[in-house]
Amino acid sequence: MEKNFFSSPQAEVSRLDSAPSTDGQLPLFEHRELLSGDYWRRIPGFSKVGSAEFQTHSFQQRATVTSVAQLRATLGGLASEAFFDDLADGIRNAPMALRISPHLLSLIDWEDPAEDPIRTQFLPLRSCQQPDHPMLQLDSLAERKDSPVPGLTHRYPDKALFLPVDTCPVYCRFCTRSYAVGAGTELVSEKLKLHANQARWEAAFTYIESHPGLEDIVISGGDSYNLRAEHLEAIGRRLLGIPHVRRIRFATKGLCVMPQKILSDVHWTDALTRVVELARRLHKSAVVHTHFNSPNEIVEATQRAMNLLVERGITVRCQTVLQRGVNSDAEVMQLLIKRLGYINIQPYYVYFHDLVPGVEDLRTSLADGLHVEKRVRGTTAGFHTPAFVVDTMGGGGKRDAHSFEYYDKENGIAVFTSPSVKPGERFLYFDPLESLGEAAQERWQIPSERRAMVGEAFEWRGEQFRGLEWRE
Ligand SMILES: *Cc1c(COP(=O)(O)O)cnc(C)c1O
Ligand code: SF4
């Protein structure tokens, strides 16, 4: 019987190359055209707000929208009743609470919100949602399993992920940490609570101190933007004071969703600057990692914020999530990468979308994502070319997407190994069912077929099935 999978990466690559391509070339200067002017005035609720007010974090926070009623009041007649109903239904089926800044709201194309990449990320529409993949689990990266202390994930030998807060300036509907981040929703009512709490932080610092192998600490969350300036500075100083800690990174989506804060919240930006300067004096490094997904998120206000960070010598890198309808088109991804580089943000990673409840419409297949990667590499400097990675389910960590050991393209099952993180184990990634043929989609609905397909993926070298629970 013929096997319907590719057992070697080479076989897969040749198939992708032979696929017809309709992608064109990116216009040479499009990435330099950044939206400027009073872009928010087209929103009825902001039409009378002047630049001096709009471009401040205090306005951005005060006018942040957290309910459908508030959105309706802000948008007035810009969106239809059908849109608001669709949104209300979408929220009922979402793992993340609604929260969007005036800056982002103003960047949405309200002529066609259904197709808009920023709407797609922050405002869930029921009509766009698809059933979850049968193998989905909450906390699909098993972060809690690798947590020695609440809010500290130690999975890799020399680095750890510290989550000091569980709130963000906005909520992305696709958040991987929906098990902890933001307020509860109808879908995920009980969340792990990781509030700003100095006793919990101290437990994390003590753990880091007693593990001399740890050189690199990611301060994430939640979002470092939501740390008070004095807390940000205290955390930075405390970590840099641990002799074996060489590198820290503050993760924040803030530059994307509320760039105004960098220029107007002087206390916060100065606190960050002091930590970066302290790191430099100690011959260590402290940097910012941020998160942009669409080229439309980068406007002149973003560049102004970045210019200040550049003047202060603060390195900023970007982690992007590959999302259908947002950046899964190769030209859009090229534009995003070029635009990030143009304002001095270094593209670091593009993540394949994790399996998260309620966002199956955002995921792409491994094959489609690899196609985008090939288009991106070569468009700009190598050090501005992100690695496309899969954060494997079950805690295998991030793997170069090209490095799969096995890819059953027909059924959408990829197998990765992670010899430096979990030697001897195998980890899975699943393509969205929508990207598969009809017969494969039907097979996934039958539990015994599921077992057989996943079993075959694991068995091809006689390995035991590990790391995942069945959900039937
Ligand atoms: C992503 C991640 C890190 C940092 O990994 P890098 O590849 O160095 O960016 C550290 N710990 C955990 C648990 C992570 O998920
Ligand atoms: S900013 Fe990051 S942590 Fe916060 S909701 Fe978005 S993806 Fe999740």
C-alpha cells in the first residue's frame, strides 16, 4: 500500500517548490510609507480628540474599549448592528476577554472590518470561528508542567520564563497563555492567577538564584507594559544582580498596541532605560522583545516611539505569530519584516500558531507557513530575517519549522524531536483541519481513526506515544 506521507524533509521541499506560485514582488519602498496625521479622527468617538491628547498613554488607557456596548458607543454608525451581534456571539466563544486600545481601533479599516488584520486579532466574530482541532488542549505548550514556582517556567537548560503579571494593555484573542492571562470568560472561566505579587516574585528570584545554570530570563506575562515603573526597575535590578544571570528581556506588546506610552510615560521609559544602562555597566544585556503581526500596526507614531528607544541604545526584537488572514500571505509578511527593520526592530521569530481554543481560523498548515518562510528569506539582511519556529505541543520547545522528522501532509500531522530539551521524546504539531482534504477531515471526526493516524506518526520508528492526552 502506498504511504501517503513524506518520510524525509527532502521529499516535502521538492513538493513545495513545484507548487505553482502566484506571489509577486513587493514594491521597493512600500515599507517606508507609514501612516501619519490624525488617523483616529475618522472614529466618531475620537473625532474631537486632538493629537496632544490622543498621543498619550493616559488617553489610550482611559479610552480603552472593554465591552461591546462601549465599542458601539465609540464607533457609532461606522459598523453595522449585524457586526456588533456577530462580535457579541464571538466573545461568548472566546478564551480571552475583550480589550482594545483607541490606537488599534483607529487603525482598523471600518469599511471592511471582516477582512481587516487588526480586527481579526482583537475582535472575535462568531461567523469567522471554526471548530477547534480535536487534539487541542488548553495550555498546549504544557507551561504549567515545567513550572517549579507559579509564574516561572524552566524548560530549557539556561533560560527561564518569568511571568510577573497576568494583564496586558490589550487582549489578543489568540493568546497562548489564555489559561492565565486576562479576566475570565464564559469559555475559560477559571484562570490561573498570576497577579503582581512581590512574595511570588521573590520565590521566582530565589529559584533562579539557586540554579546557577540559568543565564537568560524572559520577563513576560501578561505584559511588561503593565508593570509599574518602580516594579519594572526592581525586577530588572534584582535579576541583573544575580551573578550568573547574563541576559534579561522585557516582553511587551506595548510598542504595537500603545506606542504612545514610550514617549508620554516618562517614568516607565526612564526606568527601562536605567535597567538597560545598568546591564551595560555590568557587561550584561537587557533588551525589549515585542510583538507585531501586521504591517498596518506600524505607523509614524510607532516610529517616533522607536526613535526614542534607539537614541537610548535599547535593542528591540520582534516575535510575530503567523496568522491566516493577517500575515500568511508572503507579500504581507515581507512588508511586515521590511517595515520592522526600517524602524530598527529586529525580526527574531515567526511562530506557527499554537493550538489555542476558539482561534482555529487563524492557524495555517506547516506547508503553507514554510512557503512564506522561503519567500521572506532573501528579501532583507540576514540578521533581520526571522526564524520560523513551531512551539511544539507538550513542552518540546521551539523547533525550526523546517526540521520536522516526519510530515503526514494529507492528515496534517508533523513530528518533531528536541534532543537538547527533552531527549528521546517526540512532539507533535497539527495542521488546521480546514487545510486538509475532505476525506482527511472526516477521518479526524472518528476517534479510532485519530488514534490510528497519530499512532502511525509515532510508530514509524517504533516509538511509544507520549506527551499528549486524548480528548474524545
Ligand atoms: C520561548 C521561551 C524561552 C525563550 O526562548 P528563546 O528561543 O531564547 O527566545 C524561554 N523559556 C520558555 C519556556 C519559552 O517558551
Ligand atoms: S499581549 Fe501577549 S500575553 Fe497579552 S494577550 Fe496578547 S499575546 Fe497574550
